[in-house]
Amino acid sequence: MAKSMVERYEQLLRQDPTSSVFVELAKALLEKGDAARTIEVCTQGIAHHPTSTVGRVLWGKALIQLGRPAEAMEQFDQAIAIEKDNPYAYNLIGEVLLQRGLYRSALPILRKAVALQPNNGRVKQWLDQAQQALSGGPAPIFADLGTLVVPAAAPDEDEPEAPAAAEAHPSAFDARAAAAAGLEPRRARTETPVGGVERAPTGEAASGDARTSDADGRAGEGGSSDALQGARGEGSEASVEPGSGRGRAAQGASDPGQEPGSGRGRAARGEPSDPGQEPGSGRGRAAQGPSDPGQEPGSGRGRAAQGPSDPGQEPGSGRGRAAQGEPSDPGQEPGSGRGRAAQGASERGRSPPMLADIPEPSADEASSSPSGGLLGDLPPPETARARTVAPVTPVVVTATSGGKRSLLDDIPDASELAAAAARNKAAANAQDTEALAAKYEREMHDKIAKERAKQSLLERYGTKTVALFVALIFLGASAGFFVLYRSRQGGQTLSETLELARRAISQDTGASLDEALRQLERARDMDEASAQAWALTGYAHALRFQDHGASPEDRRLALEALEKPGVKDGFGGLVLATNELVADERGRESARRALLASQDDVTEVHALAGSLLLAAKDEKKALDRFDRALKASPSNVRALVSLGGYYLASEDFPQALEMFKRAREVSKEHPAARIGMAESRLALEQELDAALADVVPLAQDPKLPPALQPRQQLVHGELLSALGRYDEARTLLSKGTQGPLAMDFQLALGAAGRAAGKLEAAQQAYEAALKLQPKSDEAKEGLGRTLLDRDREREALQRLEADGGRKVAMVRGAAYARLGDWKRARAELARTRVNDRYPPEAVAWLALADANEGNGAQARDVLEKALAKRPRTDLRVALGQVYWRERALDKAQAQFDEALKDPRDYEGACSLGRLLLARGLPDMALKPLTQAVARNGAHGESRDALGRVLLALGRTPEALKQFEAWQLDNPGNAAAHKGFALALYQSGRRKEAEGASGRAVKLAPDDAEGQRLRAALLFANGDAKGGFAALERANKLDSKDPDTFCEIAQAFLRQGQVESADAAFAAARREGPDATCGRVGELYAQLPAGGRGAARTLQDLADKAPTVWDKAFAQATLARVLLGAGAVKEARVAADEAVKLAPFNGRAYLALGLVAFKQRQEAPAREALAKAVELEPTDGLAHLALADVLVRESSELPRAVEAYEAFLRLASGAPEANRVKKALPLLKRRASR
């Protein structure tokens, strides 16, 4: 591995300590031979990746290189414990054990691997070869072994001995090898250099192996199984016996794809090796053919070149190794040979669980030694047995290279014959060797057991305790350094920090921009030269400059960030957006042109360009830019908010609400999105409470952009007004009438005044708005509607020009409709169409026009369809009025009831009250009419209806206040004067009433009711002739009014023309079947007849009469009927009730006087009759009754004569006129005495 790759991996690991690149760095360090650094890297890496199997294998491999096999086996044990059923782990462990020659330990691992993957031929082959090796067969041949092997330097002569902790008995292999050579067994393994193992005197012979020294042999071996295991037991797999793969000469061609340093201690059998073999697998190999043409001189130390070597092999590879070319598994991945610890190995004494090659201890020690570890099921050491000597069979070598074959190729080499002889000699002594080895191992076990029993606790564990303490200190320091480093970095990598900053910028709030700048500062600490960090820093400062105070410091920092290296080249879009946001007056136009001309598909550029185009009224291009911005980033909050503002201005409120909702899904606290959402809900009249709760906290937010503060205050006030909190709304809105949105605040203040019923204040606000913007249609519309609310239709028409916009045309059309000029109303309403469609309000007025022109069915159908599409209060009121005209009173009342639910509507409440009053239910009409007047005190129709209800209920003073306030507020309204005159009349203030009536008739001479009221007042004031003339005009204006016919009948009764009166009452009954006056009048015309039957009818009519004057008329008639029937007491009760109900009604006093006279109560009778004459000076029958009472007193004869004369003057055609005419001369003579 090149040194530059190690440096690159180290740089990557410094940038992100949690990265898994530590595995690659550990591999590279192992290939360099730096085992200590490898352990450090693996320690830090596994702290972040505790489940890294490869990391632990590399850690173990490094420990082996340092001569610490016991600790290495602990790492292998932990590696396989990560996932016990992972076949890949068992493959790695088995391969490492085979590589180290630990065949007995490898057997259970390979069996487990075969059980987990029965179809893997490669692993089965490994298992078979391991079993053959234990049975005396050849060593396994693995072209892909050594993937975790790292070359070890040859030990120096003066290298220190291995530590005492690694001492162990000599292995069975050593004993057998020594016996076969006729030598003493080797002493403890502490004499072996750390870098390799001593060579056995025999068993290393191979054809073509030309070793020149023991140092050369050690250099070719690399790290031996002695360094891994520390001590070997009986039947060690590492013994060099015939057929083992250690130091064998090759007989076939090497693998063409083999990389340098592969296959330590392997023998090839003439078949091609695995083409996917990893680098580092060809160490210690000898070839039979010629060396690699590219090999450096001296690199093939100890090699016999008997066959063609790998053309791609690097110089110096294949030291001391024979390659037989046996095929290995072609599916093996590079690096798949990393060792894992296998389950099932028995733990012997204090050795690691996988050291299955240690000889079996003594019986007492074995019984006390617990079994444990993941390799606890490894078999114990087997008894040494004789091995069958493998015969030496000459192998025919097939040349792989082209060309002519030599005749001497089949002649065996001399070295080959020598090797065969050596193997035969070793085989002859195999039985003796094994017996000696077994005996030696038993003796060593006994000796070790005795020595261990004598050792103290400190001697046993002192070294390990010190090592553990040092390891803990190292781990603690590493952990502290890591925590400190991560805390300084916020636990984030550079890419994570930049992503967090970008997200914070996209939220587009003051707090999020501050957070973004903090994250970007942290990113610059990680990498000062990061162009992306500087580009985002400039953009964030530009946004703060644009939206949060226009601080010069933000502008300076933004421009400085753009000058950093790499920013303009790599982030041109952000540079353009930043320049436009912070541009001054001189550079703004050029920055804007550059931004609009940019072809960069950057969401920030598109969003900003869309806003600029929208401000320039280029809506089509603006929408296209917004679309591109959202395609590039669907969560672009600035684009969503700008689109919401566009739809809000276009009055597409549902779409605007959708845009603002999407923006708030990304940035919940975005102030512009919150305000826009509240404005949309206000326009749609939806979720007003939620909207108010959302915008109220913004008033206390110090991060609220200054440009949004007036908008927040405005929508806050409008929401308060919409929720009926008018006083709070008007107070809040009044504070903004001098700010940048003064026009909007005046309009909102006017609307709040209208809703609160403060029409004068509302009118002043709209007039102030018109002064600010004289051509504003919104201000004109508001002023016109305020005038309509005040019943000043003609003034509204005068102040609103006929050539105004659609909103002005709507107000003018409504004014004409309320005046009853339907033709002009239609002309104005026609101007409100958009794409041949009328707004809902225009639909309602046009339907009423159809109904008034006789097309009630068409009007009803249109309104019903419109109401089904969009329920609106004005549509309900119009439909209810159409139903009323069609006499569908129940349907009409249902529509008015629904309209009453709107807290800001007054017309629906008024219509409901008027309908109930017309149905004879004034007590039920009182509540809705009171609500209507409370919502709009200037609404004349509501005032009029409420006043009449109060009069009908006998609450005359209250009614008089209502009419008086109305006529003072609108002195030009005839209905106001008429109502005021009626209230004065019922109060007995006849002269004042006559004046108010005269003003009403003057303002509205065509009003039939006004003429009828004036007639009643003229009669009450003694002008019978004027009264008849007024009644005649009223009857001409409305020839079907039952109340007019009742008044005509009363006039005939005053003259004593009973038959004419009866005909008039019959006409009233005809035009108004439910008219109380007509039904009572018919019985009144039949006096004194009627009897008890008529009395019961009159009592029922009196109980059901809707007004106090109708009740009084019924009670007075009842008294007269009862008087004629002789029921004087009952008649007196009825007469008293009539006077009580109508204290200013002359007919009630007439009844009371007649009843009192019948009861011989002359004084009360005179008083009552005199009151009747006072209240009805034109009633001849009242004068007659008074004269008949006065004539009984001689002192009252002059008054009696006057009364008789008045009777004859007023009712000369009455039946009693002849009687009076005869008696009058005598009475005059008597009165003159």
C-alpha cells in the first residue's frame, strides 16, 4: 500500500472520527508492518463500530504480529460473538487458523461453516484438507490464504527474548522433529525470536529449495505459528512432515493473476490459482519455471525456478514458497481471509479458547479448569498416533508456456531426489517420534502444573494487571480526547453541519438565520477553506440585511464572504442572490438584471427572481420562476410565501391558504406565513379564533421583521373586529393610521365601525382613506356601504361616480334597489359581471328585482341554486323575502332564522322581526329587532319595526325614543318622521304628531300609510274635512290596504253613517281576513245588538289582537255589546280595560261613559264622555252621548245645547238626529232662562 493512501485514510478519519474508513487504514498499516499503530486505529474505530467483525480480526492480526497471541484470540472470540450464525465470520476464522497451521483448532470452525453453508465447495475443500493434514496427509493448499497475512521483518541476532508471560512447553511438532533428527528436544519457546520460528532440522526439504542460511529461512517464513500460539500441544499441525505445505517446491505454473506476496508456505499442484486472490497472498513461494521477467535481482531468495512465474508478480514476491497452482475458490472476495475466532474451542488452563493445540494438562488441573468462550466445543488434544508416510511420486510437469518442449523436462532434479529421501527417512522414525513427543508433553504438563501451584497471585497476574491498568488509562485518555473533539465539533461532520445550516436558512426566520450563522461558523472551524460554508454565510447575512433591520454590518459580512476563494466559481447562484439582496441604489439595477438573466437552476435564484417579476407586474414569468424554484426545492419557504401573497392579492383565498400552510409545514414559526395564513382565514371567515391565537404572539416577538409589524397589527385588529370585539379592534387599529399602512388601517377602521354600529365613525374613517387615495375603489365602496347602512341611498348615489369600478357599481346598484328603482339597479348591477358571471350580492339584488316585477318563481329558483353553491347571509335574506312575497311564511322565517346566526348581519334579524310582527306576534318579534338595532342603530327599517313592536305592546314611551333617535339621525327620511308622528299620536301629543306627519307626507307624498296617519291626526284635531281628503288620497295610493278601510269605517261612524261604516269594515275583512279591526268593526256596526255570542267573539278577538289599539277597540265594542245585553258590570270591566289599553282613544272613553251612565254614575259618565269628545272632536255620537248626560243637570243645559248642536253638525244623517232636532228648541229656551 502506497504511503499516500495511508495519509489519505488518516485525513478522512480526522475529518470524521466515526467513519468506517478505519478498516482500510488498519489494512494499510498492517501491509506496512506497523502493527502498533494498527491496534490504536482499531481501538478507536471499534469504539464507534463495536459490531465490525473485520476490525476485530485486524486487531487480532496486529496482536499476533506483536507476539501477543492470547490477546489476539480474545479479539477473534469477540469477533465471532458478534453474530454466531454468520458463515462469513467462520470462514474468516477458519482461514486464519489454517494459515497459521492450527488444523485441529480449525476443524470445529470449518464444520460450523460447512453446516451454515452446505453448498460452498471451497469451505468443504478446506475441511477435507484440514482433516487430511491431521491424518498425515499433505497440508491444505489455498491460493487465497494469506489475505490477512502481513510480512514481518527478519529478526536481528540481538533481538530481545519474548516476555515470560508467553512461555510454554515445546510443541509436539518440535519433539517429533527433534526425535526424527536424533537431537534433543528444544527448550522453552522463549528462546525463539519474536519475528519468526526456528527451523526444524528436517521436514523443510523441497525440490529446488536453495536456502543458503537460517536467516534466509526465517525471512521467508514471516510470522510463524509459534508467535501466534505461544506453545503447541501434541500433534501440532505446524510440524513439517511429508506432505505439509511448508517450504515445498512448486511443480506447476504459478497463478497468472496472483499478486505479490501471496500464499506463504503453500504448495501448488499444477493447476491454476484463484484469479480473485488478494494482494499479500504469495509470500514464501518458489516456482518451477523461469522467474518473472520484471523481478528485481535478489528478490527470489531461496527459490528454485522450475516453471514459469506469474507475469504480473512484483519483484521480491514469493520468497521461500512453492506454488503448485491448485485451484482455489474463484468466488472469494478480496480480503475475505481475515480471521475470526470460532465457537467450540475448549479453554485449556489459562490459554485462549482457540489454542486447541496445547497438550492436555494433568488430571487434577484439567478437572479444575473451566470450559468457556465461544470456542468452547473444540476437541481436546488427541493422543499422538503414527502417521502414514506419503510416498514420493514424481509429478509430471506440464509447461504452460508455448514453444518447443525440452527432452530433459521429465528428468527429476537432484534436489527433488534429496527431498524425497529426507521424507522417507523422517517417515521411518514417525512412530518413535510421536511416542517421545507424547511422553515429553506429559512431563512438561506436570512440571508446569507444579510451578503454577507455587506462584503467588502477584506473580500470576501482576503483568496482566499492569497491562490492564495501562490499557484503561490509554482508553480513558482516548475517550476524553474523543469527547472533547466531538463536543467542539458539536457531534457533527462538516457535511452534516452544512446541511443543518442550509435547513436553518430555508426556514427564513430571524432565529433560524442566527442558528444558521452559528452552524456556518462551526463549519468554517472545521474547514476554513470551505467555499460552500462561505457562500451560505454570505447568503444568510444578506437575508438578515434584507428582512431584519438592514444592518450595514450584515451587508459588509455578506460581501466579504463572497470574496473568499472558490465561492464565485462554485456557487454562482447564491452569489447572484446575495448581490441582489444587499445591492445599494447604484448597483441594484445591474444586480437585478444579472439575477433575472441567470440560467442557474438554483432554487434561491428562482424564488428571488419570481418576487422581482411579481413586483414588476409580470405575473406570468413570476409564476414560472416560482414553479421552477419549487421543483428544485419543494420546501422553499420564500417561494411559497411569495406565491401565497400573490394569490391573496388576487382574492384566490383558498389557494393562498394552501401556499401558506405548505410554508408553515417547513417553517412553523415563519412570521410572513403566519400573517398570510391569518389573512386568508379572515377572508374565508374560517377558523378565526385559531388565526387570532396565531398572530397575537407575534406582537411580542423581537425577531419580527420591521416590514411585517404593521401587517401583524392590521390583521390583529381585523380579526378582533370579525370576532365581535369591536372596541379592542378600533383601539388597536387607531394606532396604525399614521404609519406606512395608513390607508389600510383607515379602511379596516371603517369596517370595524360599520360592524360595531358606529356608522359616523366609520364614515369618517372612509373619508380619511379617500383623502389619502382619492381614486381608491375600496374606500369608495366602504363609504357607499356606510351611507346605505345609514339609509342615505341618495347621498351615496351622489358621492359615488357612475364610472367607478365594479365595487362602486355594486353599491350604486344596491342603492337604486333600496329606492325601488329596479331599472337603474339592473343597469348598475350589470357592470359587476366578470366573465359573464355575477357576484353573489348582485345575484341577490337581481332576484329581488325579478320578484318585484312579478317573476317570483324565477327569482326563487335562482336564489335557491345560488344558496346551494355558496351559503351566504345576503342570499338567505333575499330568498326569505321572496318566500314572504309568495306567502310562504314558514319558509321565509326559516331563512331569516339562519341569517340571524350571523353575528354581523342586521338585515336578516330585521326581516325576521318584521315577519313576526306581520304575523301578529309582536312579542316574538321584539328580540330579533332589538338585535338588529344593536348591530346597526342607523338602520331605519329595524328602528321602524322595533318602534312599532313597542307601540303594539303598549310600550309607547320606549317606542317614542326609537323613532325620535331615528328621525334625528336621518332627518331626511320620511319613514322616520312618519314613525315619530305615530308614536306621538299614541302618546296623545296630537299637535306635535300633526307636524311630524306633515313633514313625512311632504317627504313622501305617495306613501299611503303616511296619508292615512295624517287623516287620523286631522280627525283628532277636529278637521273632519281634511281627514276625509287624506283618507281619499290614501285609498287611491293603496286601494287594498285593510287598515285604510278600517280608518274609513271609523270616519263613517263618527258621522253616524252605520251602513257605510259596515261596508268599509267588510272591505277591510276582504283585503285582510286576519285584520282585527275589520272583524271587530263588523260587530261594532251592529250595536247594540249581538248578545252573548258576539260578546264571546269579541273577547276572543281582544285576546288575540296583535296591538293594544286593536285590543282596546275590541274591549270597547265588547262593553257596548254587554251593555246592550244588560250585563252592566261585565260591560264596565271591559270599558275600563279598553281605557287602560288605549288611554288616548276617544272610542274607549265613549264606551266607559255610556256604561257609567247606565250605572247611574253621572259624574264619572260626564267625565268619560267629555274626554271622549276631547279626543275625538269630530265624533258626532260622542257629542250626542255627552249631551244626553248633561241635559239631566239644569246647570249643564248650555253645554248640552252645544253638544247637541255639534252632533247635528257632524252627524246630521244619524238616526238620532230627528230626536235631537225636535228637542233642541225647547232646550235652548230652558237654557236661556
